[in-house]
Amino acid sequence: MCIHIAHFLHTHFLIPKLKYKDSVYFRDGIRRIDFILSYIDDKDGEKKQDRRKEFEANLQKVGLELETEDKSESEDGRTYFLKIHVPWEVLATYADVLKIKVPFKANDIPDKKDVPLSWLCTPYRLPEHVMQPEPDYFTATFDKSKTDFFLIEDKETFFPPSTRNRIVYYILSRCPYSKEDKDKKGIKRLLNNGTYAAAFPLHDCRYWTRSRDANCESERYSLYKYWARFSSFYKEQPLNLIRKYYGEKIGIYFAWLGFYTEMLSYAAVVGLLCFIYGVATFDENVWSKEICNDTIGGQIVMCPLCDKKCGYWKLSTTCSSSWQSYLFDNTATVFFAIFMGIWVTLFLEFWKRRQARLEYEWDLVDFEEEQQQLQLRPEYETKCTHRRLNRVTQEMEPYLPLTSKCARSVLSGATVLFWISLIIACIIGVIAYRLAVFAAFASIMKDSPTNKLDVVGTLITPQFATSVTASCINFVIIMILNFLYERVAIKITDMEVPKTHVEYENKLTVKMFLFQFVNYYSSCFYVAFFKGKFVGYPGDYAYMFGKWRNEECEPGGCLIELTTQLVIVMVGKQVWGNIQEALVPWLRNWWVSRSARNHPESLYSRWEQDHDLQTFSQLGLFYEYLEMVIQFGFITLFVASFPLAPLLALMNNILEVRVDAWKFTTQFRRPVAAKAHSIGAWDEILNMIAVFSVVTNAFIVSFTSDMIPRLVYKYAYHLGTESTMEGYINNSLSIFNISEIPVENRPEEGENPDWFYSSNITTCRYRDYRYPPGHEKQYTHTMQFWHILAAKLAFIIIMEHVVFVVKFFVAWLIPDVPSDVKARTKREHYLIQEYLHDYELEKLKIQLSQNGPNIEPCTCPATAATSVKLEVFSDCLS
């Protein structure tokens, strides 16, 4: 008897309960959960209870359907979950308001024929149902008064979950929660004041298995299986499924990231070939052979690199660094700098075409930012108490007075300038560290045990130690300042009270990028364009703050140090970024869900599982773009110093795509879907970097690299009748009389090596082109110096003009919109007009046949739709 009772209870009560808890539907199993709100009922939270009561009552007035899960049903016994469902009537109304495009006819334009040898790409392809989760349709803006015009088979599935949650969030953002003050509205403020703990749409299933409900799409599982696994790193991305599940804004980001990674592969191959060229022509490096030669470099005595603590040294001690420098400072460097100038143009132009195709395929062709800008930020509506008439809508709208706007902008600009000045001060501090520590390293490492090591002994020099430690300190400062400024930038952008979400993101983008540009690139600019350029010469050295002698470049040039700086900052940032993106969310989720892991999966409801995941903030994508754009700057602005930079970026991005996919699919709550037809302000920033990179690379080749001095020597100052590099090292070093070095600059007792005292040395050499002692123009620049300077300036002008001409020609040659996309767009516009005409004509015929001779004036559909829209807005906001 007891067994029968237990079976009855299990069958009729427990199983249905478990079923609805592991579902994305209400308890009735019919109405879909479109959004979840969670809260904890505090003992002293009467105000919060009143807000929730009023807020939920207003949601029901708008037409939303609510269902509450009691705290006794939750895993922690404290949290209430409010489930929200949008019925068809509300969906149709707000789809009309938000101008959402829906299908009205199957696409009848045939696809292009298969590309030749497309079978080679088969290993990289995904199944067709994953790549194309929906049929291809012609679409038109939804009109509630013409529902029979559209291809509506099932009203419950006509709008995908991403569209449904976007509509719910639009309502939640504008729904009031106070009877006394109608300006108090929006879920964002309720989250900030603790009335609700969280607000999010549900994932449709667990990521590692399909949903048990046959009506559920299990798109999250498909995304994890085919996209988010690291084993799929070589596969294409299911962009249409990403767009369908997460919305166009996130879809555009992954489309851009994938395209950028694909284009990086070409730059990486060319960069690798340039590096291989350096390795292959290693033995042709005549000047390094001269430096390493005991009879040439071994006999050249160099002047001290710092005051008092540095002794005289032989040129041959820089043998290893000279060989290393050649790997990146050779003829291929010039070719690669020009190639990258053209590559960046091709990348931006082809992205425009790719973006235009996505705009068509994702129904964003007629999507304008103005539609987004009509949707004011709730914060703007709340903080702006003044009202004025909008000349377009003829309605009263909030606005910020000009005086307040100017004051906020000035304060914001001053704050940004202060932080940029702080970065520059930190960089000056790092430079001072380099100058102060170099002398100490030179003194300490003179008799260091590391000098006796076979492999690395010759590599660990005072210059190397100074460069590496300074780069690491600079990287730590960059990370700390970055952490602090992010919060400051958000606060001052909030203080400016931008009108729309688009304006908010653009303002924050400009602030963050200006800061990051100075923060990440300033140290590289110092090494590339300032170090070793304002040194002076023995007896008349230049000093920083009158205390520290300016740094000199090694005879091999400053390019190898720029390479070191670039590698440490770029690689360090990428490694740190991946740790932050992957490890931190995983650890947080592991900690939050530790108690829930002790329960059976069937008792751990869908909403609780998602509640325990990390929140994807509104600025989440902003940080993803910022990370990639900073990387883009590294591989374009300074790529002439390190041809392997695109290869490192490619390897990082292959990992980045899957880390981001894994993060979105497994570690974050489902973000609210949002529309975007482009990458926004980042497009202009990329174009700015592209133009600036041509200038920086031209200057790096001219002034940081030794390419131009070597070419001038080879073709104008070479020894003998043949154009060779023999004698270049001796030619590039000037002579100074040791006896003329001031006492305060001379090495202290015991700093000079033993060999210096065992021979009669009267002169030392330094890196410059000046007349020797005894000459009538002694220690002034020679004509060769001016010839080299003229050649450098000529190279900059020629390279810039060549690259810019090619850039503009390529930009003109490649249309921004592919021809087939133009044809499809025109076809769609034509069909919309034709079908609407036929539809209205058919309705008119039916009306005439029904009315007969008693014809009444018909109501204009557009006017009717407008009145409905205004009524809905007032319903939502009142």
C-alpha cells in the first residue's frame, strides 16, 4: 500500500515539478519565460516591497504576464524569482514600435554558384543547419495592422527569443515604480538600489546537453558544441546562429573579430617570411661580422655609456645584440613596412564589404542610428528635469541646458587631461629609472657571474637588464593605471549625462581610447623616436633635469630594444587579458555555485543555474573591442620593428575567439539582445590608426633602424670601387680625445677594465658622424651626417606618398557594397512596394464588396498605426 502511495506522489507531484523547474516555460508548460527578475525579501525592506508591488502592477497593465517562484523553492531558501512572459498582443505592439523586420516572402534570388576548389574548405565547414538556422526570407518592417501580410505560421515562435527579450527589456527600462514620482522608472535603477538582485533572459538549455523539452531550440548547446569548444579553433563561426541567439550587436563583434583574425593570417605569413629572410641572409651581415671580429670590433675602444660608473669598453661586446638586431633590421623591414600600410587598407575596405553583406543578411540595411537615438537613456530622462518641444516629433522631451552641458564637458575634458598627464609623468619616471639604474647595472654586472655563462652570458648586458626591467615596471604601471582609469572614465561619462545609448558608448570609447593610446604606446614611442636621438657627444652630453645623462643606442641601433619593449607590453597584455577573461569568471562561477553542486541537476532550476552565472555588463563588448583595437595598434604602428607581431596577434586571436565564445556560452548569463549595424566609433579609430601607422613606420625605418645610414654608406661612402658594406662600422663611429673628457664624466677608479691600463689608449669612439679631434671643424657634424638626414627625410616623404597613393587607389577600386548585395537590396525594396500595393488593393476590394453601395471613408493605415504607437508609449510610461 505504501509503495503505491509513494509511486502516486512521485508520478503526479514530483515529476511535473522537476519537469517545470528544468524548463524555460511557466508551470503550465505553454507560456515561455522571456525574462527573469530575482530579489531577496529583506526584513526591513518595506520601501523595496512597495516599489516591487507598483513596478509589477505596471508591468501587468502593459500586458506582461508574471509568475513568481517562492523562496522556499529556491536552492538558497532566500531568493524569489519572478518569471515574465510576453503575450502575442504585446509582442506585436512593440515590434511595431521598435520597427522590427520580419519575413513576408521567401528569397527567390538564387545563390551564387559554388566557388572553384571549395571542397578544400570542407574540413573548416560546419553543418548547414548550424550555419543557416533559418531559411532566407525577404523582410519588411512589422506592422500590427497588417499581420496577415507577413509569414506568420505560429505566433508563439514567430519572434525568436532574442527579439522577445529585447522587447521585454525595452518595457522594463521605461516602466515606473513609484505612484508619487512618475520620473522614477526603469529596471536599472531598481537594480542599483537593491530592489531587485538581478534581471536577465534565460539560456534555452544547459550548454553541455540538449533540453529535454522538444519545443526548446537548444541553441546554446549547438553554440557550445560547434563554436565554443577549443577543439573547433580551425572551424568557421556560426555567425547566423550567434546573431539569432545573442542579437546583432554581439554577432557583429564576432564577425569583425573573425574577419580581423582571418586577415591577420596573411600579414603573419608575410611577416614570418621577412623573419626567415633575416635568418637566411644571416651570414651576409657584414657589419656584425666586423663588430665580432677581434681585429676590428675587438680593437675599437668605445667611450663610457654613463658618467663615473661606466668604464671604457670594446665594441665586440655587442656582438650578440648586433646579430639579433639584424633579424629584424634588414632590407625586408622596408618591404614589410610598406606591405603593412597596404594590408591595413585592404583590411578596412574588405571589412566594409563584409559589413555591408551582414547588414543585408541580418535586416539592418534600413536600420539607422536615428532610430536608436530616438530611444533616450532612462538615466537621461530621469536627470534632465527641463522640457522642450521636439521639432521632429512635436512632443515635449527632456533636455540638458547648454550651460550645464558645457560645464560637464569642461570638467570631463579636464579630468581626461589630468589622467593623461599622470601617464606621461609615470613614463618620465620610468625614463628616469632607466637613466639612473643603467649606471648601477653597469657597475654591478662588470664582474657578474652571469658573464661566464656560455649561452646567455653575452646577452645579459647592462643595456638588456635596464631595458627588460624598465619594460616590466612600465607594464605594471600600465595595468594599475588602466584599472583605475576605467572606473574614472565611466563616472565622468555618467556625469555628462549622454542622451542616447549610442552617444554614451561613443563618448566612453573616445575617452578610453585616448587614455589607452597614451598608456600603452608612450613607452614604445620613447624608445622609437627619443632614445639615443638627443645624446650629445663626449664632453658635451645632454642631461635630463640636469642630473641623468640621456641614454644612447647600442652600435646595433635602438630597434632591438623597441622590439623587446613591444614584445613585453603586447604579449604581457594578451596573456593578462586572457587570464582575466577566462579564469576570473570561471573561478567566480565555481565559488557561487559550490553549494548547488551538491544537489541533483533536476532540483537546480533553469533560472537558478543562470542566476549563478556572471552578469554580462552593458559595456562588456566595449572592453572586447578595446582589447582588439589596442592590439591592432601594436601590429600596425610599430610593426617595422617586429615582423613577427602579426603572428603573435594571430595566435592570440585564434584563442581569443574561442575564449570569448566559451565565456558567452558557459560563464555568462544570456545578454539582452541589441541591434547594431556596424562596429560604431571603433571604425573611425581604426581608420585613424591606419593613417598614423604609415607615418610611424616610415619614421621607424628612417630614424630607429640603421637601414638608411647603411644604404647611404653602401652607395656613396663605400671603400674601393665596389658598393659593399665593408668598413661601415669604422665609418659610423666618430673619434674623441680621451684627454678632453671632463673630469665629472670620467670613469671612477676601478671602473675601467684591466686591458685599458695595459695599453696606451688616447681616443675612444662614439656613435655619431662628427669630425675627429685636430680637424678645423672638430666635433661638428660631417657632410655625411647631413646626407644621411636628407636621405631619411626623403625616404619618409617617398614612403608616405607611395603608401597613401596605393591606399587611396585601393579604397577607390574596391566598392564598399558588393554588387550582389545591391541587387538583393533593390529586389527587396521592389517586392515590398509591389506586395504592399497588392495587399492594400486586395483589402480595398474586400471592403468594397462587403459595403456595396454604402461606401464609407476608409481610415489611413499609417495614421492608425501611429495612434497605436503613441498610445503604447503612454501606456508604458504612465
